[in-house]
Amino acid sequence: MRITISGLPGSGTTTVARMLASQLDYRLISAGEIFRELARKKNYSLEQFSKIAEKDSEIDTYIDRMQKEMAEKEENVVVEGRLSGWMIEDAFKVFIFADHNARFSRIARRESKDINQARDETLRREEYERRRYRKFYGINIDDWSIYHLILNSGYFEAGRIVDIILNAISSGNLE
């Protein structure tokens, strides 16, 4: 089974995807990790690399193509990324969200930044991504209608979200 985990930065998608993949003994493919690794290799911050990616469609195209190709080779996989729900067909699609304060606090802790800096950078990054996805793919990233399950990580802890996903998969009609 293919499972996609999508959500806004700081909503906990990577944590949940890692836990879910580990519990199911599935391979994890993370678009965010691919993007972060490319930014690190080129010595750019995420915000700087997002700006560059907005003008250079090859970056997104490369990441999305790699993620899709890797996922299609796997029968059992968890695919994590903002666009994974849009890119991976025949998957159980999960979207995780949280309010701004929870997300910005998590990002500030993770990246050892002031919360105001994390907020400003994240909001700019999200706007760059929103424009890129619309421009390059015609995707409205704010449309959550493609997802089978939508969860609030400000309300549920990561382990509980994994339990809910597993329960939804086992009790749902996924034929």
C-alpha cells in the first residue's frame, strides 16, 4: 500500500511519516528531505532555495519526478511531502495541519531560531511554494479535497496520529 503524508511546514508530517513507515516496516520517501539536502549541498537556506526554485522549475520537477519514480517502484511505501498527495496515484492520502503558533514554535525549536524569524521565513516560504505549485503544476495547495484523512497535529500527538491513520486504513474501503 502507498500512503502519502502532506501538510504545511511545522505540522509534523516528517515525524508522523517516519513513525508510520517504521511501524509498518515500509520505506519512507520524503520530498522535504530531498529539497533540504539540495539546499544544503548548494549552501542555501530553505528560504533562499525556495526563492530560487520559484524561478527555476527544474528544481521542483526534479524532486517531484524523483519522489514519484521512487514511490512507483515500491508496493509498500510512505511518501511525505507537500505535493505527495497530488503526485502519487493509488495511495491513501493524509493531510496534517496545525495552527500557526504551533507550527512556528516547532520550526523555531527545530532550526534554533527566534519564533518571529521562523514565522516570517515560513510565511514567505509558503507563499513562494503556493505560487510555484500553481504556476508549474496548476495545483491549488490549499485545496484539501483530495485527501482521505485530515488531522490536526495541534490536537493529536504524533503517535496518536499514527494510530488514527492505521485505524482508518484497516477500517476503510480502500479497494
